[in-house]
Amino acid sequence: MGVMAVRLFITILLLFHQSSSSIQQSDQVDPPTSPNDRDEILSGDRRTLNSKKDCPDTVLLGSCRRELNQTESKLVEARAKICGLETEIQCEQKERSDEFTKINSKISQSDDRSTKIGADLKGIDSKVAEMSRTISARMAQNEADLMGKIAETKRKNDDLETQLKTQNTELRDGKTMIGELDGKINALQSKNSDLETQIQFERENKTAEIAKLRADLNRTMSFLELYRDRWSYLAKTASWYKVIDQGMTFDEAVAYCASRKSHLVSIHSQEENDFVWKLAKNVHSNWEFWIGLKRNPNKGNAFEWTDGSSVDFTNWMVGEPDSNTHAELGSGHGQWMVWSPTHQRYFICKRSSQF
């Protein structure tokens, strides 16, 4: 607020200076005259101005008057602004005065509270002193009681120590006897453990022998059942073979063998081929028998065994295989041919001895 007042004051001074300069210039152009002479001069000037509108002195005088009027107008505005600033300064001074009054009131109230708190603190100090005296008296009484109890406890502890010494002597004697008994018990436990180990060993051996005997018995029973059912055994392959002298399609033959826990025969050596050929010839000397070899269209029509084993041996007749898809063995010559799977043929089943 103070800075604005200074700026306004400087502006007013500048306006005064400007108006004073204009008035001095006007005085230099028009020298001082009496009022009557001035009126006559002004009347002459007006007449001259009417006759000569471009007179320089008259124009200069009019310009000075206009500047004077403008200066007076600015002075009026400046006075109005100064009055407004004074009013604002007075309002602000009043607000500061009210604030100082409130602050002084709060300081007075704070002093009253400080006096009251001091009185309360004196009362509290008095109570604390009284409580301290009471606590000291109680602590002295408690200390006396505690010392009496400690003395009583010490006496009882001495009695207990005497009793414990007597019991410790008896306990040492008892421990000696327990040690002797422990030695005997350990010896018996050692013998018992050896017996249990021996019994467990015998039990395991007997269990293994019994399991082996049961497996041998089951195998023997299976062999007997297979022999009674006209199955033939080949030791080299550890497998059983049976010729079915009933005409079926290839798929029907596969299903029939599967129902007997077997599959269409797969052949992996010349010895196995001759063994199967002999079995087939005993049933029919010149007939065709399905074996488990067929083309797989998903693998470029490559041949594969139905039991999933690898094709590591073949015994094709000359000119075979042709475009047909399923293999058969001829009992007249023991060689293989291919034919349509829908034809009715005898067939040979094969099962492992592990079935």
C-alpha cells in the first residue's frame, strides 16, 4: 500500500510540473495586461481569428487552455484516488488495531491459565510428596516382611537339603542295582534281536520259495490248460501257437485271437516260420492261413504286424507282395502272399508264455 501511495505522489508532481510549464509558455507568448486590456485583446484576437483562422498565437493559446483543462481533470482524479487510498489505509489500520486487541486479550487469558496451572502444579507436588511418604512406609514394611519370609524359606531349604542327601545315597544304591539289571536286559535284547533277524531271514526265504512255487504251479497249470486246448509251444520265442480251422475274415480273426488273450501270429525268423508252417500243414496240407501282417495306409502302405512288433523277417513267395493289403501263409509251401481281408481264411493265433 505504501509503494502505491509513493507512485501516485510522483505522478501528481509530474502533472503539476507539466501544467506549470504550459502556463509559463503561455505567459511568455502573452505578456501581462490589465483585465480590460485582456478583454479587448481577446476581442481583437477573436476578430483577427475570424479574419485569419491560421494565426499561430491564437492556436497556441487554445492548446494551452486545453492542456490546462486536462491537467485539472487529472488532478481531480488524483485527489479522488488519494482519498480512496487514505480510506483503505484507515480500514487496514483499524483491522490491525482489532487484531492487536484480540492478541492482547489472548495473552491476558494465557497469563490467567498459567497462574491457574501453577496453582494446580503446587497441589500436585503436595500430593506427590504425600504419596512418596506413604510408599516409603509401605516399602519398609514389605522389606521387613520379605526378610522374615526369606529366613523361613532358608530354614526349610536346609531341611530339604538334609533329606535330599539321604535320598541321594539311597538313589546311588538303586542306580547301581538298575545298572546291573540294564546289563542283563541288554544281553537278553541282543539275543532277542539276533533271533528276530534269523526268523525274518527265514520268513523272507520261505516267502520267496512259496512265491516261486506258486508261479511254477500257475505256469504248469497254464501249460496244462494250453496243451489240453491244443496250443503248441516254441521255446525259442517262449510263445504258444494255435491253428484255428474255421474260416473268418481278417478282422474277425483278429477279434477271435484277442478273445483268447492272444493275437494273429507274427513271425520273426525262419525257424519260427517253419514251426508255424508245420502246424498249418497238420490242419490242412494246401490251404491259406491269415497271419498278422498288413499294410498301413497312414504310413505309405508299409507292412506292420498287428501286435506292434518290428518287421524284421519276411518270407514272400515269388511275385509277392502285389497290390493287395493283408498277408497269408500257404500251407503247401510255407511262403507268404497278400489277399483281400474280406476273404474267409483259416488263421493262426500266438500268445506269450507270460499271459
